[in-house]
Amino acid sequence: MRQPKLLFVTALATALVAGCKVDRTREGELPEVDVRGGQLPKFDIDPARVDVRMDTQTIVVPKVEVTPRQGNNP
């Protein structure tokens, strides 16, 4: 029931828009705008203190042995 109504309304709207004739009756013009300089805001910024240094360390990496499972190999 809704689909025929929607189709009718869509067809009617299309016919009304397509049936219109538009003629420009006068030229358009841009508005006059007065622009004057402004000022950006000022900020006082205290950056975070970062201490960067280089260090040499030795880490122990464990040895891992992997053995494949016997039997069902996918």
C-alpha cells in the first residue's frame, strides 16, 4: 500500500519540477564587505621538561625450542 503512494508522490514531484520554466529576471551581485585587520591571540606556553639520555644494558633472552606436532598437520 505504501509503495504505490510513494511512487505516485515521486512521479508527481518529478513532473512538477521538470515542468517548470525558470527565467532570470535580473542580474545578481556580490555584497560589499568591509574587511579590517584583526589580532591573533597570544599564549604563554610552558613546555614539559623531557630528560633524554642514552644507556647501554644487557638483557637475557630465553632460548625457545619448537617441535612440530606429529600426526594431523592441517
